Amino acid sequence: MLIAQMSDTHIRPKGVLAMGRVDTAGHLARAVAHVIALRPVPEVVLVTGDLVDAGMAEEYAHLRELLAPLAMPVYLIPGNHDLRDPLRAAFGDHRYLPPGDFIQYVVDDGPVRLVALDTLTPGAPHGELCARRLDWLEERLTESGKPTILFMHHPPFECGLKEFDEARLNVGADRLGAIVQRRPNVERILCGHVHRPIQMRWAGTIASVAPSTAHQATLGLSPDAPLMYSMEPPAVALHQWRPGVGLVTHLSYIGEYDGPYPF
Ligand SMILES: [Fe+2]
Ligand SMILES: [Fe+2]
């Protein structure tokens, strides 16, 4: 099973650049073409939040057009730049998107179970998992001992980039950690939000952040580093499950690079 993870697509209305500078739609179109050209072709695509930039219906309609070339199932979750109702309205045929207060769901038709968590707190940059969302997770994890991937927008750990650490999963991370710690079948917690590739051992599993398909956060590890972005190469994360091996994660960089040449 090959799972592609895209993150932080930040789509704007047609003809509008993100932050007046970044052509996030052009970047997503290239990311989609990149995923389609991979061999083997990923069976599933996860998009881990900040799907659009301002939660606008027009942005979700644009996102929908940009994702349309993907023939495999595409699973969406909201980030802090998203709004649940316009997201659901634009993707009404994405039957897995539940009605109600939160966009949490399970995809269980392959060797790895995918559990989507909704960390959105409307109007705030940080993430939350309240008791209701975590109760739901505990129930879902009790149903099956299959290898499981959790995916959510906000990372639960401090990554060392001050501005992002102040707006990580600020509420519910301790209980999430306690739940995951008891479940060795949780193979990964896949996140976005930070616009960089990052990994950490967390609560006995591997928590990771995938880069953005567009702009990346600059690597500012000093405590006074300002919040900046740059156009470092974008990438998609590829998570490959093989029986007898487990889940191995790669980054696949989007763009034109010299090579390949034989070793
Ligand atoms: Fe983002
Ligand atoms: Fe975010």
C-alpha cells in the first residue's frame, strides 16, 4: 500500500497569489502531476490541512479543480486556515466527510487503517483535540488492532520553530499521547502545519510533519528567529506499507533536477 501525503496547499481564488507572492495553485498542479507520474502510482492521497488559505467557497472550488486529475481516493482534513462547512459543501461527493461538529473519519479498506483527526479551532492558529474528539479516537482505536496511521494538521510536539510551537496542538496533546502510548499498532501520526519535513519519536510512535506543496517555513531554530518562508523545493511524503517490513517513509521532491544517472 502506497500512501502519498500532500500538505498545506493554501489555495486562493483563481488569479490570486497567497500572501501576494506565492502561486499555490501552480504548485499544487505540479504536485498533482508529480503524484500521478510516480511508479507505482500511490493508491491513496492524504491532504493534511490548510487546504485553502482563507476558508472561502471560491478557494475550495478552485482546490477541487486542481485535485480533479487524481484518480485515486483523496482524503481531506481541515487545518487552521480552513472552515469546515465550505470544505464540506465543495466536496459533497467525498462521502467519508461526516456531518456534525468535527471532520473525523476512518478509512479501513486496506492493510493500514487511516484515522483522520480534526484539530481545527475556528479563528485560532493553534490546534485542539477536545474530550469529544479524543473519546471518538479512543473508540475507533478500540475497534481494531490493525496497523494504523493517525493524520491531523497540527503536530502534537514542539519542533523548535518558536512561532509554530506556540501554535501547535496546544490542547489535548497529553491525552492524545496517553492514548497512543497504549497502542503499539499506531505506526505514525502524520501532520502538516509547519511547512517543513520534521520527525520525532512521540508517545512511542513516530510523529512527522510533511512539507508544503508550495512555500516552506525557513529553518529558524534560534529562539528569536522570525517567522519567514522561502521557496525551498516542495515535496510530497510517501508512506509505503509492505507486509513483513512495515511502514517506510520517503520524501519525493517536486521539480526538475539534474539526472537520473546510473550509479
Ligand atoms: Fe500551512
Ligand atoms: Fe496550519
